[in-house]
Amino acid sequence: MSPDRAQQEAAWLTTEQHNDVLRLAAGGDWTISRLSQLDRELRSLPASNNPVEIDGSALERLDSAGAWLLLRTRRQMEAEGAAVETVAMPERFKPLIEIIARGDEKSYAMQQPMAHPFLFRVGRGFMQALEQGYNMLGYLGQVTAETTNVIGPQKKLRWVAFANQIEQTGINALPIVGLLGFLIGIVLAYQGADQLRQFGAEIFTINLLGVGILREIGVLITSIIVAGRSGSAFTAQIGTMRVNEEIDAMQTMGLNTVDVLVLPRVLALVITLPFLTFYADVMAMIGGAMMCYVDLGISIPAFMRQLQGAVTINTFIVGLVKAPVFAFVIGLVGCFEGLNVERNAGSVGRLTTRSVVESVFLVIVLDAGFSIMFSILGI
């Protein structure tokens, strides 16, 4: 027998019609080397809505490519309305087919046309959000447990990495936070004065600045900046380490990735965000004072006297107490998404974007929760 003839007979497929049942018999070596040949034969099968039986008892060799072809053929026939049944399959191949079937089930379900595609997308998004929340909640428990070990008697915190993260998330963020805080103060002063001028109450622009910035806007804007700057950096850095298999190497050496990668970043952000918030508040007040002087003719001493009467220490504390909570959430989400990166560059970009969106969303939700809580408490 010639080599070409032997290659053709190494993997074969036959069809037999018994009454109303179409029987497909597969045999030989269904491996990746025979993929193109088998694919052509399977695609040439006529469409039928009669019952189909698949007989794989003559299979000698089967790899994941061959198993996927069998599953694809079954899916296509079922989509055409045929009732498909596998009547025979060697026991040694059943585990492989089950593994391929489990992996293919999810992608196949996502590709099916839905009678109500909008409801399908809503349901899928809801289930994905629940799964994401469940996984993040479990990760929160793990990080909390590791944090208690770090601040306990053992004190395993990596101080060099911690100090480096304080520099990266705090000191290096001062220019952008200060500039944006200054500009926010100018914008609020200008817009507030423009509206209050209609009632002859321009002086209350200072009250608007003091309460709005110190209580809400200062910490919120700073947290959003940090989420876009530091939170995305956490995801990109850890995700790149995942792509380069550095995290796998750490785990092989017995290192705890939470201790090494997560805690220095999260704890550094918890320390630095309150100081960044205070710095943003000061810069916003300076910007608002300059705008009041230029637009309204209010001198700096008059601005300070009005500000002192408009705000109390509680106003400042209410804004500042939110900062560590927001910082913990931003750091947690950034590191969580970084550890979930797959081993490809596209996943790094996708999860970096997701971490920023999730961080900003959670910060705003928490801020709303704080506002409701402080309102109930009368603070």
C-alpha cells in the first residue's frame, strides 16, 4: 500500500442509513494531523433532521482536535433538528471528550441566536456581575486575613516595597492632583458666583466652595484620579507579571503573592490617599480664593473669615474619613483584576480598563452610601 493511501485510511468516516436513522461510524486516528481531511468530509455530510447515531468504537487514536470535530458535528446536527446519540465510544477517550465538551459548552451557548437577544444580554451581564462580585468578596476576605497577619506579632510587611509604593502612589501623584484640585476650585467658584450673582448673594460662593469641596468633591475627585492613575498601574503591572509567568515563578518558590504584590500596594494607597485628599482640598481652596478675588473682588482675609464661618471641623473630617475606604477599594480592585489577567497582551489592556471602571463605580456607590449614612446620623 502506498504512503498516500495509508494516510487516507488512517482516519475514516462512513455513513449508513438504517430505516430513519443515520449512522456515522468514525475510526482510525482522529488527530490534528488528519484535521483538514476530516473537516472536509464532515462538512460534506448532507443536512438531515432524522435521528443520528455516532459510533466511535473503531477509533484508534483521538486528541483534542478530533474530539472537537466530533462535538462540532453533533452541535451542527442538533441545530438542524436532528436527535443525535453517541452509541459507542472507547472508554479511554471519554474523559477527553467530557473535558472538551465542558469547555465548548460555554462558548457554544454564547453563540446561539436568542429569541430575545436584549434579555439574553441583560441576563448574561447580571450573572457575570454576580460572579465578579462573589469572586471579589472572596478575595476581600483573603486580603483581610493576610492584612491581620501583617499587622500582627509576625509583622511580615515588605517595607521596601511599601515605601516604594508610597512614593509611586503618593509623592509622584502630587502634581496632577494639585493641578486638578486647583482647577476644580476655579470652576466651582466661577459657576457658583455666576448663579448666586442673580440673587445678590455672591459671598455665599465661599460657603459653596467650603462645604462642597471639603465634604464631597475633594475626596471624590482625588479618588477618581487615583483610580485612573494608580489603580490602572496596579492592574497593568501585576497583569504583565502574569503574562511573563513571573507570578507562576513566585508561587513555585513558595512566595505568597498577596504578601509580595498586593498588601504593599493596598496599604500604601490607604496611607497616601488621605494626604492627597487634604492636598487637593487645599489647592481647590486656593483656586477658589483666587477666582473670588478676580471675579468678585473678595479679598483673601474676607474669604478666610467667611470660610471659617461656613465650615466646621466635622465638614473636613467627613470628607477625610472616606479616603482610606476608597483607597482600599481602589487598591483591591486593581490588584484583583491584575491577578485575573490571562496570558496575552489583549487581556492586560481589557482588565486594566475594567479595573478603572469598577473602581470609579464602587467609589461613587460608596460615596452615596456615606452620604446617606451621614444624613441619618445628622453629621
